[in-house]
Amino acid sequence: MKVQVLADKESLGRAAAEFICGQAQEAVEQRGRFSLVLSGGSSPLGAYRLLGSPPFGERMPWAQTHLFWGDERCVPLDHGESNYRAAMEALGPPADLPVENIHPMPAYLDSLEGAFKYQFEIEDFFGRGERPAFDLLLLGLGPDGHTASLFPGSPALSQTEAWVAPAPAPAHLEPHLPRITFTLPLINSARTVLFLTAGEGKADVVHDIMYGTPRSRFYPAARVDPQGELIWLMDAASTGGV
Ligand code: 6PG
């Protein structure tokens, strides 16, 4: 695991955009395309804005990039709580990103049907029977230790077969909406996982995960252990200034 703490949210956005661009160029060179999984939440929005505009936008191989989402709230795609909408607004979207390369979760369906449908879409993308290994998967961290829409105690956490699962609306966190989420097996199949955390209220959970305290085993985020690389980029506020 690699960890980097940036002074503030702005530097976090720049470091993340720089990293994503580098990974994209490498993936396209090696495999001809770049599969990027976006996360919800506010922490990655600065990076998305930078990636959608010059100079980062010009360095991104958008024509070979495929965008997926790691979790979604079950609302129409143009809803104010949609992770898809938030990311697309921040990105622009880039003119040279083909519309068929954008793979939103079908969150306008109910969470079970939407999860099934997205699992099929992922299997089609990687080839049936293949282990889906996204090039780069972005994740956020909630103050309760959740990541994607894997909340502590969620039944989605015990999925060992499915790549995508429905998740009930969290009662303890807003927005109280049912979700669709990547499961741990799919997250852990990624070539690279990048956590982005910004803002206050996460310092305790960050500390527990970084030091592997006994409490950390209750946090879904602590169970992210990909086949490939695991990187945490955090702003100083989210670490409590440590
Ligand atoms: C969501 C997210 C969620 C998010 C974290 C962190 O749909 O809400 O995918 O897992 O990434 O809650 O959110 P912030 O970046 O806003 O702190």
C-alpha cells in the first residue's frame, strides 16, 4: 500500500489527475484501452474537473477510455443525487470521449435488476468467463468506514460470487436511497485501486485503517486488498492533520 498526504483539497485534485493521466497512458500503450471506475462523493470532483479541461484533458486518451461507476444511488441519471451526473458535470464531458464508452449504472431500475444488468455489461466488456480487472478503480471513504456503497454490516459485503450487488438504503447516512455497488471480489480484482479522501470527519477511521487497529476490521474500506496496487491519496484534513 502506498500513502500520500497532500496539503489541501486542491493539491489532492492535481495529484489524482496526474496519477490518472499516467495510468491511462500506460494502459493504452500496453492494452489499447483504459478502463476507469469513477467513485461518488465530493473528494474526487476536483480531479474530474481537471481531467475534463486542459492541460490534463489534452493528455488523457479519452477516445480509448471507458468510464464505469463503482456505486450509484437508485435515481434517474439526471437526478441531483446521481453519482453519474455529478461526475459528468465535473468532467465536461470531454468531446473526444465516445458516448458508447460511458457505462453508467442503470440506477433508474430497482437495485436488484440494476445490479444484474450492470454485471452483464461488465462481463460483456471483459469477456464472459474472464475475471474483470479494471485498470484503475477510484474509491472514497465514508466516516463510518464505508467505501463504494459497501456499508458496515451490509449483506453486499458477504458476496463472494457476484461482481455487482444491490444495497439497501443506508439509514445512518444521507442520501437514504437504495444503491447498486461493486462487491469486494470485483474491487479486489482491479489492477490498481486509488482511494481519494478529502475533508474533515474521517481522521479516526483513516487512523484505524492505516494502523490496522482491531476496530478497522469493521470497516469495509479496510477489506480492499486488490490483486494490483493500492494507493491512498488524502488531504491533510482527512487525516486529522497527522
Ligand atoms: C457515494 C460514494 C461514497 C463516497 C464516500 C466519500 O455514492 O456516496 O461512492 O462511497 O465515496 O461517502 O464521500 P466524500 O468524498 O464526499 O467524503
